[in-house]
Amino acid sequence: MKKIYRKLLALICISATLFATSCASRDKSSVADINLSGQQTITIWYYDSKYEPYLEYVAKKIKASNELIDVKYECKDKNEYLEQIYNASVREDKGPDLYLMNSSDTEKAVSMGIAAENSTYAQAYTEAKYGRAAMDSMTYNSRIYGYPISFRVPFMVYNTKVASKPTSFDDIKNFVENYKVNSDNEKIETLVAWDVDSVLINYPFTCSSIEIGGSSGDDSHSIVVDSKRLAEYMTKFHEFKGIYGMDPDKITTDYCAKNFAEGKIAYTIIDSDHLAMLDSSGVSYEVVPVPSLSDSNEAKALSETTSAYVNAFSKNLSAAKAVAHALSYEYADQLYLSCGLMSAKKMDINNDNYKLTHSVVYNVYEKSQPRAQFIGQNYYYSLFQIMLTKVWDDKIDSSDAVKEFSSKAYGRLSDLESDSGLK
């Protein structure tokens, strides 16, 4: 009972902090000013059930602001999601008015004709309010399409009761080598652990030696691999196996977050989707960016942003855009409170504890490299994951693994250029 009470108290404190710092500046909902001739139903599609509590909250708020707008939300199968939207819109005349998706599929949605530009509320979507990563993720071919809602980004957390703030992996190595069990750390079962098979979690180790899609992530003809530097970093990545002995079949990000929240891990790397688990657990922790493997290049994280997109086939574009804006901008402060996901819109959190946790996560996101948005980008990230696995499992030397990755990446780029006549 005491454990449950502590969790509830932690969530109440989170709610009070976030609500007090952000809702005071909320403008009147944009849906209140939409002129409608009669009752309208705005349908939202999504494929991740985690968003449902937030969608329910916003739907109620919109109804209270404008009684002529009913918001309905439907969870769909992620498989061929955009194809479902296209077919329902074009062939069945019953597609959604807007939908949530990972921004990495922006080019595909635009090319299918099911994404309307975010033009009505463009003045609200600035780097000052959302950060560079969010702006890049919502933009394709210099035009804004998305309404950013949440993000995923990796970072390191450490248990402040048993470990110290690291600035490098040398600090962590020294911690491991000098570790002694005492009454303060007797619950610790694992000193260091993270999912070595995850693209998102391990991408910071590239230290900007890979760039997919150009600086903004939407150029399918821009792939850069600095093979010399990448081979150096992959060699260092492989050395972690001998130092920490992490088993990719056992250690997932879910496993790390759960065990860290229970006070069983000293240092780990997780993503922002798991932050709420730590906040509700009562574990004492702080956040730092993933330390770099380079002396001269920082470890830039890879980020994924989920945005709302207005269906160009919606029969009421003005109302659909207003609802998308409400989800992304007007009620953004409620996203973390309702479903534990970090809002893509910056939150102004004036609290010392959050300056060492949530605020650091926002800084990591703002400096991150967004996952590319062009059609076919999955191929390159799959190559990266294959390279990680081969290096970790000793199937191939790090230098040869990088050569293979680089050869296949540039080979695909060459094929694309030949097909488009750019070569």
C-alpha cells in the first residue's frame, strides 16, 4: 500500500508542476472560432493505443469549446496504415479527417496525396516553441505538414543514490572497476546495461559519422558515411561487450527501464517513452546525454517524432486543422500527464528536479538528428542495425562491418540516382 501511495504522490507532484507552468499561458481553443453550419464529426486515426487517454481528454475539451464539433478516434492496424487511409478516403469516402503517425513517413503521405499543409496555424510552429528537431520532422520539401505531438529520444540515466554523474564512459568504467557493495547499494544487481540491439538507443555512438537524408532528413539523395570515424566508434562499441557483458537476448529497453525503476541498475540508457515509469517509481535519478565515444565529436541522438497530419480529403479542413492544432499545441501540457509521453512542444518547467531530468531530455531532443522522412529510409536504418548485431556478436571485424554498411548504403544511393537520371 505504501508503494502504491508513493507512486500516486509522485504522479500528483508531476501533474502539479507541469500544469502550473504551462496551462497559465494557454490561449482560447482555436476550435471555438470555427464557423460551422451544423454538427460535424472529426475522426482521428492512430495505431498506438498509448495515445488514447490523451485523445479522450482533448475530445472532451474540444466539445466543451465548440458544441458543434464531435471528435471520434479509432485505433487501426499499423500494417499498411497509410494505404488504409488512402483507400478509405478515395475509394470508400469514409477516411479519417486527421491521423497520427511517425514523421518518418511524411514523404509517403505527401506523395499519396493524403497530407494537407499545416498553413492555417503556421505562425505557432517555430523553433522557439518546438525546437529544431521537431521543425525538421514536420517539414518536407520546405513545406510544413505535421503537427508534432510527441517524441522518442535516447539518454542515459543514473541512480543518484549509488552512482555519480558521468561525462564519459571512462567515468563509468572507473565506477565499475572500483565498485564495492555496501548498505546503500545492496539492491543493485547490474552496474551498467542497455539494449545493444536497438537502433535508437545506440545511434548516438555514431557521433555524427552517419547522416541520412541531409541535415533536415528529407533528401533521399543525401547519404554520408565517414567510414574511418565510424569504424573507430564501432570498435569502441564492441569493447563494451568485454567490459559489461550485456546479453541482447535478455536486455531490452523495457527490461532496463523496469529494473532501473526498481533500483536494480546503476547506469542505463533508455528512451523518453519510459520516463514516466521512473517518475512514478520513486527512484532517485538524473539524466545526462549519452556520453560520446569521440574526443572531438559529440554523441548526437537519433529522434523519432509522432505528429498529427490532416487528411487532404477531409470534408472539413478548417475544423480538422483546428483539432490537429489543439492536439499539438493547445493541450500539449496534458500529454505527459494523461499517457506518459513527452510533448514535442517545449514545456517551461521551473523545478530543480526537472532541470536535471525532463529539461535535459528536451535539450537532447532539440539537438538530435531526426529520423529521415523520405520513402525508403528504413533500408538504411536496417543496415545500421545489422552492422550493430554483427559487431556485437563477433560475426565480423568492426572495420569490415563498416565497409559492408557503407558499401550497401552508397550502393542503394547509386541505384536511386541511376533510376532518377541524376548520375
